[in-house]
Amino acid sequence: MRLDRYIAKSRIIEIESTELMGAIMELLEVSTARLQEDLNIKRIANQLIAREKTMTTYLGNGVAMPHIRVKMKRPYIFAIGRVKDGINFEGLHEYAQVRLIFLLLASENEKNYLNVLASLARLFRDRDLVENMVAAPDAEAFAERVFLGFGGLLAKPERRQTRFNRLLLKESEKVAKEAKCAAILLFGDTFAGGIEGARGMPNFRTILVTRAAADRSPEGTQIESSIEVRSFSSQRLSQARSAILIGLTRGIFKHNDRLLCVGGIPSSNQLDTLMVVDIEREFHSVIDRENDLLPPSVKIEVLERMIAIATELSVEGREGKPVGTLFVIGDSDRVNNMVKPLVLNPFYGYRMEDRNVLNPFMDETIKEYSVIDGGFVIRGDGVIESAGSLIHAPAEFYDNLPSGFGTRHSAAAAITKAADCISICVSASSGQVTLFRKGVMFPLLEKPIGTST
């Protein structure tokens, strides 16, 4: 969605206060100054501070994003302030790193609230964009950079194509044509500091695969759409399987399509690999027919989010130690009949909005609870039902499973046979991330960097 439409110059300010409450009050005052609604900004500020005490809204990169639903006619109001030397709040270290505070007010009736939160979080993950805003020489330049940043117009460093890259791009079209490919996947993370080759393949559908997909493709390019897949590996085309999986669930590809993947080692600025993938052969064990991969109750964005979290967990672990866990997504009514709690449910009693995986502030909470024995049960719309749960399908669903599974992988496979769900398993011993559907295993990430086998 267009985020820039909710930005106004009057709501882009230099924050004077050094305390979080004072900073929020400054942003609320400019946010509500022209509203007809009679909003109690002191009460809203207290609610924001109370939420901050239970769940921080610090995103990293020096950005905090307090947010709340209020009763108002407008769908959203954005306000953003620049902080000189950090913010004091409860003596917490991360707030001392805050340089931008982004306030989001949303109408109580707005249904896309979590999607907007996720879009904003993706935007502020771009360190270059944040540093560009923070480094603005004055208030006027700061406001201008905010507008450009939200409109996707901030200039990024241009990289000249090498002669070899141009040659490989040219030849890739010939290969795609001869192989009867339906599309070309361009792996943008090959290039540090910007995407190269976006205009190089005008005669073919081009899908960009990147770890930080923009909401809109640059104007004048042949990029049809973007697929965001986090990658921590230096191996060529390490994102390919996850990207194709996501493309299938989104309807970008068909199960009988053939694709040409073009890329190289991440950040090498050098294309060096062409790979033709026949989706039907690659996924034959997982899909029997069109649209069979995604259970009907599971939203596409929920599956994408959980793949990203599982991938991050497999590499980062927790406090320097590897973590193994299991996520079961979809058909939660049936799944809950095959679940036994191992601990008190840490998500019990929280609002559905606050325990939805699409909420970007849930990432760290999920990772923290992943160290608990057992797995997560997640509804198809992203609401977490429980964590620390023993997941055990009836005995007949363990028949004919592939050999060599441990108990976690066996449970992950069996539950997808017993219920119309999908499961993602993270191995503590190898770091492998595996997706299961209808009892069939599909590895997404194998032996990532930083994980011992």
C-alpha cells in the first residue's frame, strides 16, 4: 500500500524532549491538532507507555514505533520525530539508541492494521534509509527525506554493470527462451548497494528475489513483482527453494512452470550462475495438484512470516546456543485436540492482535519462547494459540513416514497428515529448516552459516 499518503509535513518534527513520555506527547500534539475528534492525548500517551513497558516497540536501526488504535474517522495518522541523543525510558539501554520515533494512530475499525505495521517495519529495516533521514542537516531537509523515503524515491548508490554481467544477462534470455521458461528469477542480493540488471531482460517476466523487497518496483523497470526471502548464507541462490515456494502460494508461478534463476554469491556484485528449475519435478513430493501446497485456512503472509522467523532462528539461535522448535500452522481446532501443554501457555489472555505473528513486534517474543520444549500452535490467520505444547497425532498417522526422523520431525510430519495444516521444523543439531505438508518433507534451508552439524 502507499504509505506516503498518510505523511504530512506538519507531523514531521524535531523532538525536544529527552524522555519517552515527553516525545510521545510532542508527536500526539501535532497528530491531533487538526482533528475534529475530541481525543484525550494524555490518556493515549499513558496507554502507549503502558504497552511499551510490556512489549517494546524498538525496531532496531535506531527506530522506535509506538502504535495504538483509537476511535477516529481517519484510517491512519503517521507522525515522525527526530531525536538528537536518544531517549530515557526505564533505564533501558535500547532507548538510548533511538534516533527516530514513528507514531502510528489507527482507527479501531481498520482491518489492515497489522499489514501496515509489517510494511512500516520492513521500511525501517533499511539501514541506509534510516541513516539518510537521521543525517539530514536541518528540519526542512529531514522532512524532505521522510517524504522521499516513504515514497520509495530516495536515491540509492548506482552500480555499473560489468561487461561479464551484461553478457550473462543477455545470454540468460536466450537460455530462458530455449528452455521454455515462464519467468526469470533475478537474485538481487548478489549486488551490494543496489539492484543491478533490473532493466536487462525486457522480453521476459522478471521476478526479483531479495531479502528486503520494496513495496513497489522502481519505475521504468521490467520487474513484475518482488519476493522477500531472508538469507544468511553466502551460497549461490540460497533463497531459491523458499522463493519458489512463496511464489507458488502467491499464485506468481504455476506448478507446471519452468523458471530460470540468475544470481551469484550475495554481495559479490558478480553474476555467475544460471539454473533452470522445473517446479513440478522439484516439488513433486509436496504438491499433487495446483494450489495444493497451502492449506485453505492459512494466509500466505502468515506462512511467509513463519519461514522468515524459522530461518532467523536456525542461524541466530538464542543467546549463542542452537535452538530447535516446531511451528504448526492452520486447522488449529483439529490440531488443538492433539496437543498437550508442557508449560503454562505464555500467550494466554493476550489480545489476538498482540499475539499475531504478522505483528512485527512479535518476532523477538516468538524467538524467546522457542527455547521452551514443545511447539507453537498458530491459527491460519497468524494468531498464536499456544507455545510449549506437546504435539502428538494418533499412532496411525506415523505410519509410512520417512526413516531417520527424530521426535520433533516425526511429530511435524504426522500432524500434517492428521490435520489440514502445514508445519515448519527447525533442527537444533543441524540448523536445517524443513517444511512438512501431508506428511511429506521439503527442506528449505540446509546447513546455514554459523551452525554446526
